[in-house]
Amino acid sequence: MGDFLQQLVGYFNPYYLQIIVNIGIGIILALGLNVVTGLTGQLSLGHAAFMSIGAFTSALLTIKLGMPFSVNLILTGFITAGVAALIGLPILRLTGDYLAICTLGFAEIVKVVFLNLDITNRALGLTVPAANTTIPMPVVVWVVVLLTIICVTFIHNSRFGRALMAVRGDEIAAEAMGINVTLYKVQSFAIGAFIAGVGGGLYAHFMSYINPSDFGFLKSVDILSMIVLGGLGSITGSVIGAGILSAAPEFLRFMANYRMLVYGGLLVCMMIFRPNGLMGRISFADLVLRTLGRKPHLKTIMEQKIMESSRPGNGDT
Amino acid sequence: MFFQQLINGIALGSTYALIALGYTMVYGIITLINFAHGEIYMVGAFVGLFATAVLKVNFFIAMLIAMLVCVLLGVFIERIAYRPLRKSSRLSALISAIGVSIFLSTLAQMLFGANAKGYPEGVFPVKQITIGSAEISTLQLLIIAISAILMIALEFIVHKTKIGKAMRATSEDYNTAALMGINVNMVISFTFALGSALAAAGGVLVGLLFNAVSFNMGLMAGLKAFAAAVLGGIGSIPGAMLGGLLLGVTEVAGVAIGFSSYRDAIAFAILVLVLLVKPTGLLGRKIQKKV
């Protein structure tokens, strides 16, 4: 099985494979943040910190223990989620922008601590050996992408997901309905971190070199841009947004030095012309129903109504 | 030693405070975290450098030029990148601000190169004054003095002028202020102008203090200033001043007692700890929720 896949992957141009893997990892990270920010409505500006924790944990598990990659990734996810739960318990009591700056601060602290620890090789960064598996990385990454999409879809449509959406809509009302707001927030934070940790582990083994500075504020912003561009709370949107923004630097490569200039301008223009993201809260299934002339799900309509009423400037904000 | 470090901390902290004021004023009025603000500070430092090195003007005139250029830049950014998004979700405006920030820092890198540049020699004659055991440079005193003057001027504008009254009204309630005949767009532009001017002054002063101006100086300074604004209670002008000074002093103290490699984490650690005890910052208003 492993040999066959290796051969199959060998037919592809390595450069395109790299782009495809980058897109896959982008999608995983975006889906993780989408649970926290899109579904539960908690703005996090430090998602890259969990990616960083995952990347270093996973790399160290391979280096020190030589663990099989599948066990490694799962363990990494749980460790990252554990850290997130510990951090989340105190800071998720904060609301709105105070929470955002706290997550940002946490990410900076993680970065600086990793830059000063011996086990993470300080500012030199870690060279990561090949993953302990025969299956080629691109296949692993995309299998994880599919698993993540399936899990996140289940979360969206479950009792748990509806509770998270209730928290997003109105915390007080949710609490009055018997939802333990803090518990659900911490759980969604941990799930987001789990996914980010796995994404980080994949990133570490794919890039084979990681440095704490790679997971700074700009990385967090990258991930956030993906889900806002795609449309907050929409799984399809997250996938599309992550796809576009992960591939954009490659497609803009011909502009050489102007690349980041255009990227910055692109973010502004996209927000101005599609302020609610490319997909808004429309899911792929609804899109198909719409083109067939049927009405979208009632749930979607309700969500759009909630979304509109919660914008600042309308109502009593 | 203690006195020396205190002065160092206050000098650094007052520059944080100058930047933090821009964050807090903009947030107070349109609840936008203006992530491009750090880049305006960077542009201010570059304009000051250009004015002293190429135009060979006096330091104070260079600072005025930098403030003027940044006022125009700040108002322009608000006009093209934030105003179209005022009615849409706040996250969209946030991403737009981040886009502007990436754009400006890349532009600066292309125009001025990736290396840090210093101000020309003798722009401001630096002398060391010895008070007791402490050695204080005239530059530090200048920074503290200019920051103090600017902050007093700001307090005057906000509390004693008509436009200041309009600003306070708008930050109290955007819609009602508009109904009362306040030209809200003008007030917002004015707020951006004020904030950008202060950031530019901060940029020139920091450029002189560390004698290094680079395209990426805006990112960390901006994040720390934002932390300072939140620490003081975002939206509160005295809060931003207090937060900036507090962060500057603790950062210098942390470096002095041997945490120099953790320098960038100190500010954020203080922030997280304070927020856990006081969730809306030191001088922030309590968030009241109507059910």
C-alpha cells in the first residue's frame, strides 16, 4: 500500500505537490479556527500558537520516541487540546476584544518561550526527521483534511454545535437556556486547538524544519483571514478561503517583490467587496439547492437573520 | 540604579503611550482595532528620517513634517479601507486593517530596503546629565517632555474644544450623536488624524532613541501599544497613558533583572495577568449587558 502510494505521488510535479499540501494544511488550520471563531464567536488572534505547540510536540515525539506517525498525530492533538483547555479556562471568561488581545498575548508568550527553551533548540529551530510512516505526506495530509471536514460537519449539525451557535448568538440567552457557557467555550477552544495541533504536526514533518518565529502574529492573521474571507462559520467557506489564501502567494510569485504588496491590497479589496466573506453562511448544499430553484434550509435563513441583526450600527449597540 | 531604570522605563513607556492613544481613540469611536496603526508609526519614523537626512531640517520641524504626513495617511486609510466597511461585521474591518498593515510594511521594505537605518549624527545633541548615581540622557528627557506636552494637548482638545465634545459624544453613542447633528464622518476622520499625529511623533522619538528605523518596527511596537491600550482599558484615554507607562517600566525592569531574552513576552504576560483580575483593564468601563 505504502509503496504504491509512493509511486503514485512520484508521478506528480513536486512543486505542485508542495502547493497542494500547503493548501491542505491551510484548510485544517482554518477549520480549527472556524470552530472557535466562526461557530462559537470567540475571536482568537493566537491560533498559530496552537499550531506551534503541535508542531514542536509532534517533532519531539518523532525525534525522542520515534513514534508511529498516526499515534504521534493523535497524541499531539490531545496534548495541544490539553494546553488549550488549561489556558482557556481562565481567559475565556473575558469577552470580545479583551479575549482577542489575550490570545494574541498568549501566542507571543509561547513564541518567546519556545525561542528560549533548550528542548526546542532556541532560535535555531528544529530539524524534523521524516515521519515514521510509509504513506507519503501529501496523502496523509489530505486524509486528515477529509477527516477534519467530516468531524467539523458533525460538530456543526450536532446538539453540541447548536449549543456553540447559541453561545455565539447571545451568551446570556444561552445561559438562560441551561447552556454552561464557559464549559462550551473551553470545549470549542480545545477542539480548535486539537485540529491546529494536528495541522502543526503535519506542517513540521512536511517542512522538515520549524522555527518558533514561523508561528508569529502574522501566521495567526493568515488563518483568521482565511475564515473571514471564506465566510465566518461556513465550512465550505473555510475550505475555499484557505485554498485561495494558501495558494495566493504561489500564484503571485511571478510578481516577486510586489507579492506581499498585492496580498495586502487583495485583503482590503476582498473585504470591501465581500464584507461577509465569499460564502457568507451559505453551505455548499444550500448553494446547490438555490441554483435548482429551491429554498435553502430554514436554518440558513435564520442564521443570516441573526448575523444581520448582530452587526454593529443596526440595533442598540 | 533604580532611578536610572525608572527614567529608562518612563521614556520607553511614553512612546508606547503615544501609540496606544491612537488605538484607544479609534476603538472608543468605531470599536475597530486599527492594526495599521503600528505601520503609521513606522511611516512617521521614516518621514522623520527623510526630513533630517535629506532635507536637513531641524529635528522639531522634521517631527512636525512626519506628523503632517501621517495625518494625511491616517485619514486617507480610513477613507478607503475602513469607511466602506463601517456597516459590515467588525471582523471584516479588522482584516482590512491587517491588509493595510501588510501593504504599508511591504511598501516600506521596497522603498527603503530591509536594513535598519539610523538618524544622522547630531540631529539632536545628546548630553548625559548625572543626577546622584543615575545617568540620564537629554534625549530621554526630550522624549518624556514631548510626550507629556502632546498628551496634555490631547486632553485639552478632547475636553475643552467643540470637536472634542463631538468625539466624546460619538464614542458614547454613535447613532445618537449622528441624530444630534454631529458630522460623524468628520469626527472619525479627525480621530484618525489625531491618533496618526501622535503615532508619528512616537515613531520619530523612538527612531532617535534606538537610532534604528526599519520596515518591520511597526509590528511589535503596534502590538505592544495595543496591549498597553487594553491594559489601561480600551477606549479610555488616561488608561492608554497609564497602560503605556506601566508596560514601559515593567519591560525595562524585567530586562534589568535578567529576563532580557524574554523582553517581548513581558508586556503580554503583564497584560494577561491584569486582565484575569480586571477583565476590562485598569481604567476601563464595565461592560453592561442588557438582557
